[in-house]
Amino acid sequence: MTQPLPRRRGMVRSLLGSLGLVETKGALADPEFWLLELFEGAAPSIAGPVVSPITAMTCAPVRCAVQAIAETVSQLPLMVYQRGENNSRERITDHPAYALLHDSANDWTPAATLIEQVTQDALLQPHGGFAFINRIGGKPVELIRLNPYRTPVVPKEIYGEPFYEVSEKGGTRLLSWRDVIHIPSPSESLFGLVHDARQAIGLAMVMEQYAARLFGRGARPAGILKFKGKLDAASSTRMKASWQAAHGGSNSGGTAVIEEGGEFQPLTLNSVDAQFLEMRKFAIEEIARHFRIPPVFLMDYGRATWSNAEAMGQQFLTYTLMPWIKRWEGEIALKLFTPDERKLYFAEFNTAALLRTDFDKRMDGYQKAIAARIFNPNEARAIENYPPYVGGDKYENPNTSSPLPVVPA
């Protein structure tokens, strides 16, 4: 059930009404949650639309950017490792953090879903994304997302130590920094990435709205019927109705028969239309700059080729995903491991899946790595999810040694 607006929000109600965004009578006596969110985190753009975390997600390039980053981070395997001698590592599954990060964050949320949702919050919300760490006996047993629309969180500082103020139905409570995973927004303005990109997002929204209104109202005809002589009102009305009945709606695309020497002239794109399309592409590129994501991942394939696809994937990982991966790994190390455990354990995303090339290139790379004794055959087989074989643990150059019989382990 929605909560009534406090009296101090009346001027906001009037402002939104004057902008034509909402009606100012009747329905706003008990407003929807999105209006409350507009008051808390929205900012008007020079182009006109009010840009907030919710309205921004109605803009196709923004939604694509947010989903591309959040979904990709969440699908990467997140493992817990134990440090060994000579900089070696061993994957472990008995630490409490492993189940929370790899299997399920709590009884009702898979680990990947929680990572995706918190990353989305960090991309959209002013203060970032938050997850509460529920502990029993000092050990983490649950990770619970703090939904910004139900339990908004505001970072605070008391005597130089960070705390988090969580608003709930019964009031507010303070949580220690030790009990909250906080993935901050990359914004330096303290208002969030959406606020920083509001002009580019607002421009894209205006052009989307303009195109929708233009075609929705039928302001742009598909063509013109031309006649040499002047038609009287009755003839003009009759021919228009006859043409629409014969070729409108589901009848479009048939053979046209035009009477009295008429001619059909289709309307094509002019220079203004072409400029409008260029402006829409420019808006996509501007949004991509704010999110630091290659335009090809916003489904803009204007400069994509088969030859540079792998390079763009590397660019996406290095310059777009890596900052988010490091934020997650830093918070996990700080909040889910004790100071003593950090000397032994760490969590790390496996990004190898994003860099997989085609089969021939992978096999050629494994062959060179095995010949150089960087991998043994069983290690290469494990990367490809194949079982080991007897004798495959030896580091030797197969090009200079006698072949071994392949016997299943």
C-alpha cells in the first residue's frame, strides 16, 4: 500500500504538474512509489524530461548499458581460493563465503541474482548498491539486498567511521560498515551516475518521445496522391476513402489502381530525417561514454567487424567490467573475511570465459603452452571441462618426447 505524501511535497507535486509529467488533481492524493522516487533522486534535464533511476531505465541505451554490465558481472564464476606456497592457489568450498557467493545468497535469492541486482543499484542509485550481511556466531550466513525503493540506505559518518542509515517502516536504524556490502556509484558528484548523465539521457528520451508521437499520431503520411487537375471536395473525399479502404491496414502492399490520371508519390527520408537519425546515434554514443562501455554493447554495430570483435570484448572487460569486478572483490575481502582470514583466503571472479576465442585458436594456444611447459595436458583439459588421463600431469614437450597412451584416469 502506498503511503500519503508529506505536506512538504506539495510544491514538488505542483512542479511536476507544471512540467506536464503528472496530473495535479485526484490521483496524487495517494501517489505511486515512482513519484516518491522522482522527488528523492530525480533531476530535470535541459532537454526537458526529469531523469531518475526509474525513468532512465525506460531509455533503451541506458537499460542496455545497465543490463550489459550487471548481467555480465553476475554470470562470471566467483570462487574462493586459499593461498599456497610459491604464489599457488587452491579452490576451497568449505568457507562460509563460498556458498553465499557461488550458490545462494539466502534462502530465496541465488548468488548471481543478488550480484546482478546490487550492481544495477550501483549503476542507477545515487549512493550505490547495498547488501546486508546477516551473521550467526560471527560467521556470515546470508546476504540480503537492501532494496532502494523499500529500504533506502544513506551512508553516514560518525567520528570518522562509516555507518549506514537504513530507513524502514518502523523508522531508521544504523548498520556498521562491517555488516554491509557497499558497491558505490562511480560518480564523483555524490548524486550518482544517472544524475551525471542526465543531459545525455534526457536528450535520448526527448527524441524517443518525439518519434513515438510523430508516428503514433500519423503526422507523417506514407505518400501523396497527385492529380493534374483540381478536384472538388466530393471527389477528393471519395478518392481518399477509396484508397485507404483498398490499401490501408492489412490490405497494404497490394496492386494499386488510380483513376482519372492520378499518381502516387511515396515520401522518402529528407535531410532533416537523416539528421534526426544521426542525433539518435549521437545520443547512444554519449550514454556509452558515461557508462564507459563500447557502443557495440549497446547494440550499435556501426563500427563492428568480424576482425575487431575479439578486441572489443577485451576492451569491454578491461575498461568497463574490471572496475566493477575490483569493487566487488574488495568489498568481499573486507567484509566476508576476518583480518586473519585475508592472509589465507581471497575471492576472485573468473574472467577467462569472456576471452574465449574460437576452437582452433584455443587448441593452438594450448599446444604452445604445453610445449613450453606452462601447462600440462590435464590442466589444459580441465580448462575445457574434460576429465584427466593417466600420465597427463607431466610437464614435457610432446614434440620432443615419445607419445603416451591415453588411459582414462
